[in-house]
Amino acid sequence: MLTGKSRATCREVNTRLIKRLMVLVAALTLLVTAGFLSLRFGSVRYATADIIGSFLGAEGSTAKVIIMDIRLPRTLIAIMVGANLAMSGALLQAVMRNPLADPGLTGVSAGGGLSAVTIMLVFPEMTRYVPLAAFGGGIVAAFMVYTLAWKRGIDPIRIILAGVAVNAILGGGISLLSILYSDRIQGVLMWLNGSMSAKSRFHVSILAPYSFIGLIAALLCINTANVLQLGDDAAKSLGVRVNLARILLSMVAAFLAGISVAMVGLIGFIGLVVPHISRLLVGTDYRFMLPVSAVIGGILLTLADTGARTLFSPVELPVGILMAIIGGPFFLYLLRKGGAYRV
Amino acid sequence: MINASELKIGYDKKVVVDGFGFNIRQGEMVSLIGPNGSGKSTVLKVLARLMEKMGGAVLLDGADIHRLPTREVAKKLSILSQYNITPPDFTVEELVSYGRLPHRKMFQLESKADREIVRWALRQTKLEKLANRFINSLSGGERQRAWIAMALAQQPKVLLLDEPTTYLDISHQLEIMELLNTLNRELDLTAIMVLHDLNQAVRYSNRLIVIKEGKLFMDGAPQEVLTAEMLRSVYKVEAEVTINKQIGKPMFMPLGLAFGT
């Protein structure tokens, strides 16, 4: 028999759960809407009927070719990359217990950047290997950061410092190459600010399986990420091997960021800010925060990419610029509004 | 139950504790006391395998605690640190439910039995009514009880506590100490605490272990250990030690610093 008071608290908990699930459903709805908008808008605008038609048949029409072969792959890539980067940032913020952690901190972006830029500028005939080199470079850089940070265990503050140092060194390399080969810089600039142009079904078929693996791995990290929020001593007392947990979570984060960088170049902002947006909406529990981060990351990158290719058409902007312009103010709005969680 | 021998502990190369050891039996309520920097918190951390040791051994039921799988240790032993952090929006019940973590297999979901044990831990610490409150909205004493509840949900045989009453006012301090006493009596929970307040250590434990400069100074029943002489040589304090008639245990009133010792 429930007393009046405990019934009230039951209701309280249920409202919280319902609110969290509603945010997730709303975010998923918004994701579908964003995806739909990105199919409609571009250098040519299509009506809703054209899009439905392309999905259902209408063989041979120009609309179908543009929507299914050009826009849909691009939209799918944007969703996957946005989700990957957001989850990567969310995991790293748990690993470092630091709200300023983002995928760049592991060295993945700078490492991937330097190898990609080296190929594009110095060995332009090998440009098709850019994704592979970017992924490899990113993972090597992440390995460097963690090796430097290791001293009888892994301390978050040392990862951050080692990350800053490795980023500075590799960033210097990128700047040096950009100046030495300034005549070829055009294509590199686009890559360094992230771009989803000219992505085909082929790219989707490469990214999708890796993103799926990354997603599953990230979801398996949820419990550990939550426990790390209780502090190292409490986590150890609960039987968590904290050093191992930090390394595994970082590896998943580096993998998620690595495949994204390899595919579309460097896109900042998402990994840092989306987890915070998600926290403000559903709180710090990773069971809700991580999936919502993934969805919001997808929404944000899809919208930013749609804007990047239509706002100044025919000129296409790198998506990173738009991202900052859309996401920044929204983040500030949430920050002012506040919630149970405060940054 | 817990057997520590020849412990040598240090940070980097500086040795803080050397040749330290004791044997603690099931159901004992032990306080580690000693001045600041004497190494008592360090010893507690090594007992709980939060810290590596340089030499010696800690045996939990006969097995080396630093070699046992950490998850197995977590089923028998829990430590409550001095500083605890919680994300701002974790509820009491959510925090306590993390205590079940060592008992669940990887990726296994919370079972009905787990929820029962969480409820039980909340009842033991009288937190049922606060179960759905955010930890950060609680008072210091309630927060400390929530962490003790989390430790209880681990169903440990030994509970280690690093200054569990620091930052609390006297009534909340006593509330925590009474709670620990009750748990010790009713559940036969072994408790090893680092305490600063010597009168509380005497009042609530049945054994005191004194550390001075990283070495064992004294180990025994409160009435044997709390003497004017011990206070003078360990703390450099002159004090009057009297036996309190109501509880039949010694208590002390400091008179001043002891000079020339």
C-alpha cells in the first residue's frame, strides 16, 4: 500500500523518465525533419512529392538521380558523422571529467589533419588515400598522446596537457606545409574546415559499418562512463579498473572521431558542444545523454550542411563555419535558460 | 579478516609508511588515529587497493588484495573516501544502485534482487523518503548517509571510511557514528575508520590503532590507548584523561601544547 507521499515521489520519477524519453522522441523527429529538408534544398529545390516519388520509384527521372545518388548519401554521411563526433565528445568528457574535453584533445584531429594535408599538398597524386591516411594519422597521434600521458596510470589532467602539446606540434606541421605549398591550399582549406561535398553511395557504404561498430561500442561504454562521474576512488571501490576504463573509452572515442575525420575532414564544435546541449535537455545520466547526443549531433550537422550548400549558392561553404553559427547561439540560449544541470 | 603486514608505502620515492601491520577480525570497529601527515589515510587507501604499496601485503580472508580481481574485492570491501563528487542530477536511489555494480556481470541489467537490496540499503540508512531527491539538494549528513547506503548496497563485509564526519556539525557527526555502530552490531559489519576526533574514536570503536610518523605506535582497546602519555608523545598535547561514568570509557580535555617533549 503506497502512502500519499511515496506515490507523489513515484510520479516525480516517472515524469522525469517521461520527459527524458520525450526529448529523445522529439530529437528523432527533428532528425527526420532535418534529413527531409536536406533532401529538398540544394542548387535545385524539390517538392515533397518528388522526394516521396524518388523513394517509391520514378525510374530514370533527374529528380531521382539527384535525390537518391547525390543528396541522400550526403545526408546520411552528415547524420553519421554528426552522431559519431557527438558521442566521441561525450565519452571523452566522462574520461577526463572535464567539460572542455573534445575529440580534438586525443590528437585524432591534428594527427589526421597532418597526414591528410601532407598527402594533399606534397603527394597530390595519392589523394585517393587521404581517408586511410587521415584515419591512420589520427590513431597514431592518439596513441602518442596516451603514451605521453601514462605514468603509473592515466591521469586526466596529463592526457589534457599531452593532448595540447601534441596538437600544438602537429598543428605547427599543418601550418608549415600550408605555407610551403600555399599555391595548392584551396582544396586543403575545404578539408580543414570539414566538407561533405561529392559524397556518394560508395562513401556511405564505407562509413556505415564502421559507424555501426562505433555506435555499439559507445553504447556499451554507458555504464562505465556513468561510474567515472562518481570519481576515481568511488569507481575503484566499486570494482572498476579505472585506468583500463579510461583507455577503452578513449579508444572508442578516438575511433569514432577517426572515422569521421577520415571521411569529411576536420569539423570542430560538435564534439564539444552537443554533449552539453544534451546534458541540459536530459541530464548527466549517460543512458539518456549519450543517445540524445548522437541524435542531436546528427541533426546539427545535417542542418549545417544544408545551410552550407544553399545559403550562398553556388558558393559552398565549409560546414564547420555554419555549425558554429547555428549551434553557438542555441547553446548560449540553453545555457541562459539552465536546467537541473549547469555547465 | 584483514591482515596487513610489513606495509611499506610511499609517494614516488618518499617513504611515508614503513613496517606497519595489524590483524583485524570480523565484526571489529577499529579507528586509525594519528596526527596530520602520519600516514593513516594512506594506510586506509592501501587497505582498499586504491593505492599501490611498495612492500608488504594486505590479506583479505587470506588472499592478497592487490592480486585479487578488483571486482571480487568490491564484493567484500567498500571504501568511502573523504571527498565525494556526484553529478548534480543523480538521485539518492540512482547513486545507491551503483553499489550493485560489482555483483552484476558486464552489461547485465539491474535485477529484481538488486532493486530489493537497494531498497534495503536505503532503509538501513533511513533514506527511503529521500530516495528520489537529487544528491546535491541534500544536507551534508544526508549526503554522507547516501554514500554509506551505496557502500551497503555492495553488501561488503568490511567498510573502510576516511574521516566520515569531517565537514559535519556535531549532531550529524553523531548520526553517522550511531549509524555505523548500528550497522556494525546488526550486520556484523567490520568497520575501519580514520578519525580525527579522538573522543569520538574512543566512544564508537572497540579498538584504536595509533600511527606516528608512518609507524605503528599503539594498538589496543580505547581505555588502554587513550592516555595522557600517548597524547603527549604522539600529538604533543598535554591533556587530562578521565573515565566518563556514563559510558565507562576514557575521554580527554586538552590543556595545552606539551613543550620540551
